[in-house]
Amino acid sequence: GGTRMSTNGAPAVPQEPRPEREAVAHRLLMCRPQYFDVTYRINPWMNPEKPTDTGTALLQWEQLRELYLSLGHTVEVVEPIEGLPDMVFAANGATVVDGKVLGARFRHRERTAEGPAYLDWFARHGFHDLLWPEHINEGEGDYLRVGRRLLAGTGFRTDARSHAEAQEFFGLPVTGLTLVDPNFYHLDTALSVLSEDEIMYYPPAFSPGSRAVLREMFPDAVLASGQDAAVFGLNAFSDGLNVLLPQAATGLAAQVKERGFRPVAVSLGELLKAGGSVKCCTLVLS
Ligand code: ARG
């Protein structure tokens, strides 16, 4: 287009050129869905009546792991435990910032044993600054780092008192956000971090006050449509360039592409039967 003019005739301030996107190599933790199944219902996506296929889950999970490797990331795996069908959702296992590990304490007894299991993996893999938490929190399902701050979900799983505990432990500002729609029960189902200062989210998943906070902090955020949110499009992982997201979220893929990111479609339909996708399967170690 031509030069934009402001109403008083002076040339408008030129738009800042978009920064070159660059991928940051991460170290990730995943858990093979060897014992994946839907045997209980702790979120509206789960229907124990509906059949699941562990073979398909394993295949889709393996494709995600290989995709991470092909993009230059490192993937560690934690041994799955029989009887813990949701352990594949590694994001819930802990929260790691600057090598410090805040353990997870689950809301539902069906998943309680996962907390110590994950913390044990950390203790045996060179992490020394570990905290067994006082308050219920579901790891990186509800804690997402954006630059040098943390966004923290509450409303369904993580206890709001955990936010102060995390702030004290990590020494980083924690902003609490209240989730209000049971379909988006973890923060990482309604909000995704794209870069050190950019996010995308689905406003109706948040309380009015939390929506206002997000507008205040991220006025230029990518806003997801209801359609994209409903296919778990926000359960995405970004390395600053590549944005891995569920393949059905075609609108979001186009929106992030418009911002200079490279959308990469991932098919994890089997795991969605438990209410999880890309980000849920991924715990960011560094
Ligand atoms: N079935 C699991 C639960 O309801 C899914 C967890 C998804 N994980 C996530 N990070 N959102 O707890």
C-alpha cells in the first residue's frame, strides 16, 4: 500500500518492522502413552464409555516427539507407570524455571501419584532445587512463563494460593488468571505463549477481570475464535518460530502465520479424548 497519512496531513509514524523470528532450542520432557486410556472423567472431554486406541495414541505421540527432534529440540522421556493413564500429559508433572522445579500436587486422586513420580525423575536427573508444594497445582498445565514472568491459571485445578507459593519459590512475578469454562480447565487449554512477549488466548475462557488483565498486559495478543479453541488450538507449543498446534485449528494457524510464525499442524486426536494435545504432552525443562 501507499504511505499512510494521518488526518492532519503529516505522514503517519511508520509501522515497526516485524522482528525476524528465530527458533530457540529447548529441552523437553515427555511421557510415552503406553498405558493411555480414558477410565475416569475429570474434565468434560473425557468419556470412559468411548473406546480409545493405545496404539494410535502411541503413534501420534511418537510423531510429535520426532517432530520436536527434527526441529532441533532435545526430548527426555520419563518412564510411564501402569494405572496412571494421564501420565502422558507431562506438562502437568511440574513447573521448571531457571532449573528450579516446583512439584505438582494434583486436584483429583486419580492423578495424585503422578506428582511424586515426576519429582523423582527430576531428583534423578540433576535437578537439585526441588520444592514439594504445599498447595494444589497442576504444573505447566496452569503455569506458563512469558519472558521473566509467569501467568498462572486457577478456577478448576490449581489452587489460587499456589500462585504466591510459586512467586516466592521462583522469585518471578506471577499473574493469576481465573478460568471459568470447564472445557478449558487448565491455562494451557485457553492460552499459549508464542514468544518472550507474545501470547494467544481465548477470552471467553477467562473471568471478566482476568480478560481485562490480559488486555492490559498483552494489547496485541492473537485472539482465538471459539471454533479454534474448541479443537484445542491453544494447546500449542512455540519455540519462537515454529508453532506446533492441533491440525484442526486452521484459523489460528493462519493468524500466527500472519505474525511471522511458522505453523506446524500436529495430529493428536487420540489424546484429545482425554482432554489433551500438543502442550499437555510437553513439559519445558529449559
Ligand atoms: N485428562 C487430563 C486431566 O484432565 C488431561 C490433562 C491435560 N493437560 C494439560 N496440560 N492441559 O487432568
